[in-house]
Amino acid sequence: MNKIKLLTPDQAQKIAAGEVIERPANIVKELLENAIDAQATSITLFFEKYGKQLIHIIDNGCGMTQEDARMCFLPHATSKITSIDELTNITSFGFRGEALASIAAISKVELTTKTAEATTGIHIKYAEGTITQEMPVASNVGTDIKILDVFYNVPVRKKFLKQDETEWNQILSLFYAFCLSHQEIAFKLYHNSKLLFNFPSTQTLKDRITQIWDYNFTQQLLPLINSANTKDTLPWLQLNGFITNHHFWRYGKNNIFFFVNNRWIKNQNLTKALLKGYLNVLPPGKFPAGIIFLTIDKTLVDINCHPKKEEVRFTKPATVDIAIFNAVKKTLENQVITTFSSSTRNKELPLNTANSFLNFSSDQMPSPPLNDFPLPTLSKQPQVFNVYTSVEIPPHITSYQEDNVSRQTSPQFLEEGSYILIGQLFNTYILLETKQGLVLLDQHAAHERILYEKFLKNFEKKEGTQLLFPEVITLTSGQILTILKEQTFFNNQGIELEQIGQQEIVIKTAPPYLNNTSLKELILDSLNFIEENEHLDKELFRKKLNEHVHSHMACKAAIKAGDVLTPTQIHQLIKDLQKTDKCFICIHGRPTMWNISKDDIEKNFRRR
Ligand code: ADP
Ligand code: MG
């Protein structure tokens, strides 16, 4: 019996739509591109329920004639090319004629449009592959398109939509990208009838950036030096834009945007090249912001390799990566030279590597903006090695109370009386003599482990202390939603959060050990963690979030390398460490101690 049957055009279109439209943000992208292709200078976006219920975009572009308005929902209906040969010279965003057909296949559409020549506009309702209503209407020149009930007729896709805030964050990133690449267009964005953004057109990219983020952020930006202007000139590639200086960082890569011939694209390799330029400039796990425009010869890039046109393919990808790396490196180095030479004349600078920051004296070191440890009070002495005598100073490390904790591993050799404290090396490592040899203990790693286990085992609600000056954090509305979903969790850690404005939350209480600055950092870090992990199963997500937040808190609250400790503090630290489950490794997986056996020491001195 024959098995093959042709799908109905309606079914085929729904399946094909999956390639282009996976989520509301994809629809927003297609509609914005159409508005820009129509030469709009003003675009207003309205959303309801984060785009799941309504996406409504109004532009003042060229509009469509009645006939075009009827045609535009058909598959492969486009006014932008007539043959594939035109692709190499394409200047419009669209060219496949697939977007509206795909969108109309999985949602209900209402379109009102009018050209400058027409006396009236046309209003069309479209659903399930057909025009269900059509009438002339009075309207402005331009196009007004409403997409309702995304995926109402494809339940399986609807089920796969992510949580509201994930979908919303995607829409916002996309919105920012279009605002960045089209400063000549005025944008407005409303959610549930509230105006969230109002960006009039600007003269410069920097002004647009200031509208999106704020003035403080703009102050951290360096114009990218186009290394294509050097002797290794690439006539086919120009780089422009801004990157942040070495004082700025974020916990995620959300603020890195690349545009190829003014199209926002996602490309891991370009991001990697950018980050490589920051090697040793930013601490591990911290990321810069960057808005980089690549202008590239059209014949050397394929924009038609991805159904959603989110990726492009370069003919010479490695060269493009190197150009980005060089430009970033040069921009950062140049900034340091400028800063450095204005403060210190006649000093030679190491210029040949991105590592040059490593060679600076401490006042030139890139210091992350938020860097604070509450315990203990610092005394930065030039001393390298503290040898202790029997004089003891009262302790001020908070001791780890007895917890009735079961222990699998316990370093027996560090029990009281089984070691002699030699001293502190570089104010960072504790040196102990035991019968078996020499033990070096990393004071920060050890204390971090102690605090982490303590925090994690302490399940009951922690009482935070009211902050005298509550810390305000400015976030996007999507981020606020994300963080407030975990409000109870943070509350149980002694961190009380409250939304105080459309884009602001305030931290009202702090758990023991953490100060305002570390708290702000903790919330930003957690936000990023939640965004990256919320796809996980609920229980696993909870467990991971708990671990993540506690390890962050432990890291911030722990004594750090460089802190001078008293013998009493050191003895207490060792005692507390012994009570932990995993005393040999710190929470980041590094060792807390290093044991050099007496045997090895003797062998090295050829005593054996
Ligand atoms: P493409 O953009 O690839 O041509 P679309 O399905 O996105 O395909 O749109 C089909 C056609 O509808 C476009 O080629 C254009 O002529 C017309 N169109 C769509 N949106 C608009 C708009 N906002 N303003 C004017 N014309 C539009
Ligand atoms: Mg299009």
C-alpha cells in the first residue's frame, strides 16, 4: 500500500513556520525588520503578557497598497527581491517573504496599512491561512500590525515557550539591539499599557547608549580603535563601536552586541575573540559590555545561512576574530597608556600583551568596582612572613559554632597539639609544621569552605539586619520579574527585597557578614545565575541556586589573601576547618591545603 501523502498547505505552513518563529521575540524581530525596510522613522511597540498575548507594532513607513496587504501573508511573497542573484547586493533586512506567512500560520493577525498615495487605508483580519475580514479604514500612512495569541493553534509549541521573564528578556535584548543599530529611528515600547521606554532619535550612537543604559555606563565606554587602520589593514573589514574599560564588569554576557552590516547577530566566536582581548584585564567569570559594528564586504559574508537570519557565515572567520581581538586589545592598552602617562611621566610601559595590566603597581591595577570584604580589618604591611611568638592577640574571626555535623573526612594531623604554627606567608598562606612535614593552608580558601558549609546547613530563616542606607539597584523590568520570583528564597537568607519603581528594587536587610556592596553584587550575580539556569528542573534549580548563593556569600564574607591574622585566629580557623565535610577543597574546587612531606623535603636537600 502506498504510504506517502502530501500535507495540506495549511499544515505544511505551520510546520515551516517553526523554522522562523519559535518564540515571541522572533516575531518582534521580523516585524521590526519590516518596519525598518519600509523606511519608518518612528516605531512604537505594544506588548501584553510579555508578547504571548499581544505584539502590536506601529510604524510610519511606506505602508502597503490594498493588493499588497492582501498578498503579504502568502508564502514567498516579498517586494524586496525578484531573484536569488540579488542576494549578494541586498540592503533590506527581509528577502525571503516568509515572515508574515509564518506568523499568520501560528497566530491571529490584524493589519491596518496605508500608502501616501492612497486615500484610505485597508484593515485586514487574517487567521488560519485566510482573510476573515477586510474593510477600508481611515488611517495614517504606515503600517499597524497586531499579532494575537501566539501559537494558539500549535499547542505543542506554546508548551515549549519559556517562562514569562525569559521570553521578555529576549524581547528586550532584541529591542535594545534595534535601538542601537538605528539611532535615527525614534522608538517607544509599552508593556501592559505602561510606557517603559521612550527613545527619540539621536545624533550619535553614544547618545542612544545613554538612553538605553545611563550616563554612568556611558562614562565607562571606550571607542573601539579600528585596528584595520594599522599596517595589517583589511580593506574589506571595518570595526566601530564601544567597549567598556577595565573598571567595568558584569556577571553575564548580556551586554555584548555584535552587528554585521548593521544586522544584529549572535556569534560565539566573535564573543570569544572580544573576551580574549580582556584576558587578565577582568577577573574570571566577569564580563565586559561591548557594542561592536562590523562593516564587511558583502561578498565575504553569507546572511542567508540561518532561517531567522540571526547568524552569518564569514568567508574568512579566523581573520575576523583576530581583527576583533586586536581592536579590543589595542583599545584597552591605549586607555591604560593615556591614563598612565597622564599620571606618571617618563615611565616605560609594557605594551606587547594584554597582560600588561598584571605588571602595574597596585594603584594601577584594574580594581572591580565592587570589592569589599568585611572581615577582618585590613592592615597592609610590607611584611612577607609573619613568625609568631607566644604572644597572643584576642581573636576577631567569628568562630564557627558547634553544629553537630557528621564528618566523613577529618584531617587528623591538624588536631590541636598535632601541629606547630610557623607563621603566615605573604599574608596569604598559613605555614604549619606537623610530624609528617610542612602544611601550607590557603587562608581564604579555608575560611570560604567553613562559611559555605555553615551557611548551607543552616536551613532555618535567617534574620537580616535592617540597612541604614538601603541599597537601590536599577534593573530592566524583565530582570526585576526574574529576581522577585525568588523573593521568598532571598528573604529566608535575611535579604529583604522590594520593588520601588518600574526599574528599581531596593535591598532592605542584610544577612550577617555581608555589607551593602557585596549584597548588590550578590543580587546581580544571582540574577545572572537564575537567567542561565531556570530551564532546569525545579528541584535541581532550587538546589543549585541555594548552593550558588551560599558559595557567593561565603566567598565575600571570608577573610582574604593579604589579611594579617593573629595566631588565635589561625588556630580557630584550623579548628573550624576540621569540622567541615570537605576540608581539603575550597568551594571553587581548588585545594585548601598543600602538604609537603618531610620525606620530600629531605630528598630535595639530598639528606636521603
Ligand atoms: P520579506 O520581509 O522577507 O519580504 P515578509 O513576510 O516579512 O517578507 O513581508 C512580506 C512583504 O510585506 C514585504 O516584502 C513588504 O513588501 C510587505 N510588508 C511587510 N511589513 C511591512 C511594513 N511594516 N510596511 C510596509 N510593507 C510591509
Ligand atoms: Mg520581513
